[in-house]
Amino acid sequence: MTLPPEDSDFSGRWCRIKGEFTRDVVCKGLPFKRDERGEYALWQKRFWEHTIRDETDLAHHANYIHYNPIKHGLVSRVSDWPYSSFHRYVRQGWLPQDWAGVVRDSPGAFGERNG
């Protein structure tokens, strides 16, 4: 999928990205549950557009993303999630390898509203 640089239709862009990705993984035979409307239960229903304001805002959002695998109970250490930009942050010296420590139990919501 090629998007022009002037494309500011974030909703449309995410709809296309999600749709193409879902079609690709379903065509590969990966099993996904469907929700009550028959849609694949693969994506969050909505997104919030947010322009990063400054370095502090970027750091907060990066921390949120890096911590997400712990929040969802996928790993007990951020460094255990292989698909994260966290590893680049460690290589660059921006974060220590043991950032966030070890979490034995998922702490629950991390800045999100439930329901």
C-alpha cells in the first residue's frame, strides 16, 4: 500500500492498513475469532489521533508502548518482548536493559479506560 505524503485522512488510512493486514493474515490460514458482528477480533475498535508535542511527550508514548506487553500479560519483563523498539532504545543507551523491572502479575489498566 502506498500512501501519498500529504494524506491526512488518518481514519481512512488506518482502515486500509487494518483491512489489508487482516486479509493477508487470514489468507495465510491464521485462526482469528470473530466478534458479535462477524468481524475479526484482531483490532481495537477505535484510535486516537495524537501529534507528539515535544521530547517529553514522545518519551511518555514510547514508555506506554514498551510497557504494553507487560500490561497485557504477555511477558514479565519489557526486554522479553522481541517485537519492540525497546531493544533499539537499549542499544542507543536511551533506556537500561532492566527498565520497568520484573512484573510477576499484570498490573491491569495502564492509562486506558476499560469498557
